[in-house]
Amino acid sequence: MADTSRLKSTIYVGGLDNAVTTQTLHAAFLPFGEIVDISLPKPEASSSHEPHRGFGYVEFEISSDAREAIDNMDQSELYGRVIKVAAAKPQKESNEGLGSKSAIWEQEGWLAKHAVSEEDKVAVTGSGDEERAQDPMQGLEGLDVAGPKPA
């Protein structure tokens, strides 16, 4: 299955209680359609005793089933907790966005989005052929004494 169609048929389920398992999610979301895959990401620290990180993903065979599950299950209650159900978003690469090891303006996506053409730069700063703007403080040499000028 192509990644884009797979993403359209995958939902994010957040706010899960620690007692929730893949079997629990399967039983809760089965009424909306055929389920292809369920994942509950584990904490990265292996010393943690939590079974999962409090969220999971449910992939349906048909994207309309995923939309139906979102419409019916978002803000519902599972194991005494209100869950958030939404369309899954694509995972960002580790070198992109917040938490990356490089400055945001050095990332390809940011540059493509915020690039300024030379034509726009000239329009803002001037063509460069004009004389330099005069010093705004020029002509104020006699104003070094406060108060009215003597008559």
C-alpha cells in the first residue's frame, strides 16, 4: 500500500490509560471496519515499566473507516480516560523541526518555504545604485545644549 493512502487510513489515539493493550484497541475500533495494524509505541528508556507511551496508532484497510472511527471515537471514554482520536500525521525526520540538531534556517524545508528572491530584496532595500541614505543625526550638531536658544 502506498504511504499516502496508508497514512489516510491510519488514526492516532491519544490519552490512553496504561492498562490499554493492542487487544483493547482492536476491540474498541473493530466496529468501524477491518483493522490492518495496531501499534502502541514503547518508551525509549528501557528501564521504564510503562507498557506504552500513552498513545497508539490504528490502521484501517479503508480510509473511510478511519474517518468514521475519528468522528465516533474522538473525545469518548476508554478505561475512564477521555481519548483523542485524530488522523495520523507523517513522522518528521530526526533532522527536521523542533528537537533537531541543526538550526531551523539550515533545514531544506524551512529554506524552501521562506526563501526570498533577489528581486524582492532589491525592492525592500533599494536598487543599490542610489546614494546612501544620509545620517539621520546629521545637522543636529548645534543641539548639544538643552533648552531654548538664546535670542
